[in-house]
Amino acid sequence: MSELQSTNTTPKLARDKVPFGQKAAFGAGHLVNNLFPGALGVFSFFLLTAFGMDPFLAGILGGLPRIYDAIIDPIIGHLSDNTVSRWGRRRPFIFVGAILSGIFFIILWQLDPNDTQTYNFWYFLIFSLVFLTGNALFATPLIGLGYEMTSDYQERTRLMGFSQTIGQIAWMIVPWFWVVIADPTMFKTQAEGVHKLSVIVGAICMILGILPALFCKEMDQTNLENRSNKNKNIFSELLSLFKSIGVISKNKSFMKLCAATFLVFNGFQMVASFSYFIIVFYLFKGDYGLAGTWPAWFSTISAVFTAFLIIPIVTMLSSKFGKKNAFIISTVLSIIGYGLKWWGFNPGNPWLMLLPVPFIAFGLGGLFTLMMSMTADVCDLDELENGMPRKEGTFGAIYWWMVKLGQGIALVLAGWVLEVIGFDASKAIQSTETITNLRLFDIFIPIITAAIAIWVMWDYNLSEEKAKEIKAELVARRGEL
């Protein structure tokens, strides 16, 4: 029986509407996708304090795996695009990847502080690479799966918005890992805290991670032609991958999405740690005791606003004004939020720090909800222009490769800014000039990058009308009529 249910200009397919159960399963996958990197970021701090790792070696352990991750993601994406199995293209990868990444995340953090630094360095490096392999097997096909779960223009935004809402739960939890691990009433040592908490995180991620593989539906494989066959060797597969990357790099709409994401996300990432420093050293004069859990509450409340207020509003804006305009509106609101930080961070009333939060949350809350939805539209455009095979996995891998690359650059630049302004975390009292410059950078860096992102997206032209025309053509071309 054909999926087609209507003879309107824009065909209605059974897979246009994603059932709630599938949305929930896909959202569980995104919770894992946020929980792993969030926990990894917190736990990595304790490499220094709990396991005595030299800061330089800790930097290498942070940098080398990122390079490996950037290389392996497109390979996994390409493989999942061209996989043929009775269980689909993506789901076998997701199932196996969820189990492997959960197991090896636990193993990764069973370091012994009594072992030599050299042993712990090589232990952590090797198991980081193994963990990232499992995580790439899970995460990259999961992103590709989301792009193909529905072909409806608006349902794509609803699906991505729902998954981003569930994913934000990770950021409500992760800030408290700092508090829990360092609490002597809960764990005898920080190392014990890392050991036990990693088991909990790994187990939860395994359970939640297999749900998309079990309950989400992929596009019917009978309509997916021209994929790599069994006779191809590794060299021909790599050649095919490079050709796909070359084709994707010529897609102007996709390049705009990547550039805008690079700017908005990494403008935010570059100053992400600045808020913590401002809370401690400006609001509470360098007294960590007085600062207490304020930084954790700031992050958690930001995630709550993003999940339950901002993402639903952005989804509504997309439905009413289109995805590009929704992005521009949400990014402008985030710029207002960054500006409000000047008045919100007030030593006389710490509660005012929450004033800018709802506005700032529009930045990332709107960004990934809309950009992932628009990337799904771009995958349709690519099929129209370049034919089969569809490349959701490769598109997703390249998009997130840009995010990870920018994140690495942002972290380096953040350190450079702190050095230039003379910030010294070992000193309880910073100079007035240092604090003022820190606050100005905290405000103006994300404002500038967000403004450039709006300029990049201003002439993005893959509208709802055009997307619907593309869908109708593809449905007819695939024989779904």
C-alpha cells in the first residue's frame, strides 16, 4: 500500500506525522547526546584535582580525542548512509553504539589516583578513543535518523524542538555534578565520586540510548537507491566519502546553516565560563563559599527556561513566520539578553542575574531546534539536485564537526582573552579593570557573533513553499505515488 494519503499539491505521507512514542525515544537519544559531553566536561576537571594529572597532559587528553572525533564522525555518517540491513540504516549503529559508549564511559573513569601519571595518561587516552568510537557509532546515525523520520516541513521543527527539550534535562543535572563529586559527606574522595557517578551516567545512557533503535522508524529502504554495494573496498568507500563531502560543501544553504551555527554557538561557548567567574569574583568578591551553588543554579535555571519556555515559543514562531525568520527573531532576543547582563549581574542583588536568562536562552534554544530542522530540508534539496543516495548521516556529521571544531577554537580563544585582560583565578580579588573587561567581553563577544550570524542567514532562501515543492517532486520521483 502506498504511503500517499492525499492528492493535494503537497503530498501527505504516513510518515509525515511522528507519533509521540517515537518523539520520546528520539528525545531520549538526544538526552544521551547531551549528558555524555556534559559529564565528560565536568569529570575532566577532576583529572587535575582528583587524579593529579599535569595540566599540560590534561590539555593533550582534551585535544587529541577531539581531532580523532572530527575524523571518525564523517566516516560513520557515510557508512550509515550506505548500510543495508533488515533493521534499517541507522538503528543497528545506534543500538550497538549506545551499549559500547555506556560501557567504555564507565571504564574510562575508573582511573586510580595511586597509579603513575604516565600510566593514567595512556589509560585515559586509549579509552577516550575507544569511548569516542562507540559514541560516534551512536550519535552520528542518531542525528541522521532525525532528518529522515518525517518529510513534513513543520513536523521536522516540532520533532527537533521536542528532542531539544528532552536534551536540556542533561544541562539541568550536569552542573550539580560539581557539587556532588566535591561533597565530602557523599564521597570520601573526589576520585571515588568520579568512579561511582560515571557508573550511574554510563548505565543511564545505555538504557536511554537504545530506545531510538528500538522504537524510531526510518525511511523505507526500498526507496533508497545507489548506495555502496558489498564489493566496494575501504579505498573506494573513502573516495565515495570525499566525493559526498565535496558535493555537500557546494550546497550554499547548508553552508549558511553551518556558518550561522558556528558563530552563535561558539560565541556563546567562548564566554560560557566567564559567567562563573563573574558570579564568583564580581558578585561575591572571590569568596567561593558565599558563591556556593549560585553558578549551578544559574546553569540549571537557564536549561529549564530553554526546555519549557523558549523551545516551545521558537517552534510556534517557526510555524507562524518560517524557520529563517524564527531564527532571526530568536537571535535578536538573545542579543538583548546578553546586553541585559550589564545590569543583571549586580553585587547588591544576586537574584538579578536571572533577569537576562530567558532572553539569552533564545540563542541556543532556537539555534539547534531550527538548524536541525532546516538541515533536514537541505537533505531533501540535495536529493533533488544530486540524486541518491540520501546523505543524512554525512550531512549530520559535517554539521556537528563544524560545531566541535568551533568549540575547540572557542575554548582556546577564551583562555587567550582571560590572559589578555590579566585574569588570575588564584587571586580572590581581581582588579577593577580586569573585572570590567571580563564583563564587557562576556557581553560583546556573543553579541557580535550573533549579529554576524543574522547577516549570514538574511538571504537564506529554502522557504516552506520551496521545501514543499521539493517534497512533491521527490515523492513522485521515488515512486511513492
